[in-house]
Amino acid sequence: MKTTTERIFSAIFIVPQLCVIAFMALTVSPSASALDAFGQELSIPKNSAAGTILARHYFTPMQLCSRSTCTIHSIATYPNGGGSGGGAATLITTNVSGISTRLLINGTAVGSTTAAIKFSRPVEVQLLSDGRQNLGGSLAGEHLHPFYFSISTKEAPGYSSTINLKGTITPIDGTCSVPSQTVKLPKTLIQRLERVDSTAGTQSFQIKINNCPRGYNRIGYTLDPVGGVVANSPGVLPLAGGSTASGIKIRVENAQGAPAIMETSITLDGYKKAAGGSFAIPMQASYIRTDTIATPGTVNGAMTVSLDYQ
């Protein structure tokens, strides 16, 4: 028999399907440092929709300004690895047909700018399909010093970091698939979430990545909360439509209960270039109390899973 103080709520955690298959001649002077993105060999899906992220690479603030936090002084972009300046465009072509690139700071794509952008997160370089036929080839660029981006920071005046794209692209037929799924958490008494950051109602599930073809050097997956990352709350999903509870959200965790890493490409363990195959990533989800005042009801959240290839 329930007492009058028992309040029960339930949740539906939805993982919608998103299979993102899954990406001017200057001389480098002593006041510039060259950083290389990607590697010597990149295997990229041959046929993918325009705008599809194909590969990701990250640079830490320490690599760009030797500090944990940097502030942008200026950014310049160079299409085709040394062509005339790219201006404010956030997507610039590479010299490989079908492949473009962009630079993201704080998760937002940027073009040439002098805006003072402060960041402590890694800067991301992406390769994307741009609708042209992917013919493969070298990303080396058009000129002797083929960099695509130049970044200077206020913390290192007179010093800039240039970003080269390295590697030879080999088109591969076929991609993995990620099925949609709904994860239902059990009904839980609100009393079990007695304080902020307490969790309850843990439910295990798996992220399934199926039918990966042979030939890729690396496959990565990225988890993105629908509605954006909740500040200072690792792994926590924003409340989705249909939620009636307050002060309670859903936290996605790895199999050991640590908060899931969001917005960062994670290597798909177990994938072998010579074999391909299907894979299951063990995860779990829990209710988490996020506010001092909480009311019972339903708690819904969602995230997307995208794939990138190298």
C-alpha cells in the first residue's frame, strides 16, 4: 500500500537514429607554430550526403596558447590549403574533390574573424562531405606551406598557430548503421532523490553500431544531447517534450556509472580494419536530481549518435 507521501514518476529516454557517416601563399615564420590535423591515411565513405561530418580532430588550448584558457585575437581561413582567404565563410573547400573543412570553437563553426572568443574546450577541425564526388587524394594543399587555418590569441601576442590538414583520402564503399531505440527507466519514488546530484532508477542499455564495412582505419562515435549540453552537468540531458516533472533530469553514463562524454568523438573499440562487423556499446541511464526543489512527473530526454570515419 502506498502512503500519501509517496510520489512516483517515470521516464522515457529516447535515442533517435542519426547515422552521420559517421567531417593565398604564405610562408610560416618563426612566430608561427604548425599543427597537423588527421593523419597519413584517411578512409572516408565514398557516398554521403552534403553536410555529413566525416572526420574530427581536436587541439587543446595548451597547444594553441600554452594555457588552459585562450582568447581569440584573430582567425584566418585558407580554402584549398593556401588559396585566397576564405572570409567569413565557415565551410571551406579542400583540394580533394567532395571534401570540405571547418573549424569549431566552443562547438560553433567560425570563419575568418577578429572577434574576441574565449575558450577552454578543445578546438575541433572537421572534414565534411560537400556534395561533390569524392575522388580521394592528398589533403596537402596547393602551396609549399599548405595550412587551412591560422589562429592567433591574446595570450600569445605576435604568435600564431597554423593548422595543416594531413593525410591521403581513400574512398570506401559502405558505412555503419545506428538503429533508433527507446530506453524506458523504471518508475522511481522521488524520495530516493533526496539531494541535488543524487541518482536513482538506473537502466542499462546498449548503443548498437551495425554492419560496419572493412577498410576504415578508425571509426568514432559522438553523443550529442538533443537541446544542447547542460552546463556543469556532465552526461545530463535537457528535459525533452512531454516532461512534467521539474528539478529532475536523465543522466547518461558508461557501464561503470561515470557520466558519458558528450560532443567528443570516441573511438569504437573492437573495430578492425580487416574485419569490420557489428558492435554494442554498454551504457546506462539514471534519474538525477538537478535542483533543490523537485516535483514528480514524467522525465524525457534524448540524444543523437553520429559516426565519423578515418
